[in-house]
Amino acid sequence: MNISRKTCFFFSAYGGTERVARLLSEKLGIEKYVFNFTSDSVFLDFREDDLVVFCVPVYGGRIPSPIYDRMKDISGKKTPAVVVTVYGNRAVDDAGIEMRDLVSSKGFVVVGYAEFIAPHSLAPQYGAGRPDSSDISVMDHFASELSSRIEATDKPQPVTVPGNRPYTRYSGSLVKPVVSRSCIQCGECVNFCPAGAVDPDEPRHIDGKKCIGCMGCIERCLQGARSVPKPVQAGIALALRKSCSERKEPRFIL
Ligand SMILES: Cc1cc2nc3c(=O)[nH]c(=O)nc-3n(C[C@H](O)[C@H](O)[C@H](O)COP(=O)(O)O)c2cc1C
């Protein structure tokens, strides 16, 4: 089939998913339509001759909860779509199937699926340097196979995405950033926060119930006023050591 337009959406607080999304977009020849929907929703309807790539990170074996909101104004009409999950070298668990289900419920047909590894945003020593050259060769292979599959058929078939239903239970991250006195209340974090957890009138106040622990406000704070306390960081690194130390490899399904 002939694809008239290719689009990529990504959700990325710490930068790993963005890196994967931009590399893959380049390989798929997506130049203009790469949308960051981490902080804001995008209103777009797609047609049958579009191809849409959705790149999302894995949080607790699931997709980050704000993605449900980001997807509310995006719809397809039997539009071929690709789901890409990016994880911190532990496991994807049910994030792939959850995103597949969400995307399908919006009128897309998931014709390709891939998993890549990036630094773990809660303990970046795991997945450090990923995606590396070996991951990028897998990405090359995925992009070229995907393009030839789509070209070769009039009706690309849905793929089976790994994972289970009901999805693994995840009740949110216990790791929340703290704010120091160097906060000048500039509002960068208010504008970025994907969960609307930073109080716009008092940015030093984070709503712990809303915060998804994405680490995005720490990354963006120009004053270095947000952090996870060192002992907590050390505890996370230790807790993840067993499941994250061994190198995981990217994979794809077409
Ligand atoms: C709250 C939270 C939960 C996470 N859960 C998982 C997980 O279940 N499995 C995993 O391998 N990585 C997990 N990660 C790591 C992220 O999937 C990984 O760092 C990803 O690259 C984050 O995307 P970003 O860099 O675009 O923000 C988690 C990260 C956060 C912040």
C-alpha cells in the first residue's frame, strides 16, 4: 500500500524515549510530523493511508497513566500504527499490550511492535549508553522490514503484541522528587509536568498523589532545585540491581 503521510508521537520525561523516537523517525523518513505529547494533548485524525508510530516508556510494567489523556483527541480510521515501548533494562511486562489496546480502541490497526532499551530514569546506571550501535542496527532492520512489509501488501495485518490481560497491577511510583530552597518558582516544571502535579501558584508544592515520578521536573529545573535524595537513589539502585543488571536486547514483531 501507498502511505501518504507518516507521523510519530512520543511521550518522554527523561529523554530516552525521545531519543528512540527521533532515531526511528529518521530511519522511517518521518521528518515533519514528530510530535512530543508528553505535556500536552494533540488533536489529530488519521486516514487509512497514514502510518502512525507511538513511542512510550514503561512505568511499572505499564504505560504512564497520562497517555490515556494524551490519546483522547487522536483517532484513526483503520490507520496502520506501530507501537514502540522503551524501558530501563528491567522488563516491559504489559506496557506493549496496554498501548496496543489503547491505540486499537482509537481506530488504529497495530501492524508492528518494537521494544528498545534506554537509561532507567530512576537509576540511570542501568541501561546506560542505550540505545547503542547494536540497538541501532536492530532499529535499522526493523525500519526497513516494516517499510517493505507495508509496501508489499494492500492491507497490513495486525500483529500480536506480547503481554497479558488483565495488565500487571501498578499503583504508581513511590519515588517523588523533593524541592530545595533554591527553587525560584520560575514555573518550568509547572509547564512540563505531564501529570499536572506541580501547583502553578506555588511550584514548590507537588501533589504527591498526582506525581507519576517521571523525573522530568528534575531534568528541567534550571536551578537544580529538584532531586531525589541520595539515600533514596541508593535504595532504588539496590532494589533494581537484580532485575536490571543483565543486558536486555531490543526486539520487534512484524
Ligand atoms: C516511575 C517509573 C517506573 C518505571 N518502571 C520501569 C519498568 O517497569 N521496567 C523497566 O524496565 N523500566 C522502568 N522504568 C524506566 C523507564 O522505562 C525508562 O527509563 C524509559 O527510558 C523512560 O523513558 P524516558 O527516558 O523517555 O522518560 C521506569 C521509570 C519510571 C520513572
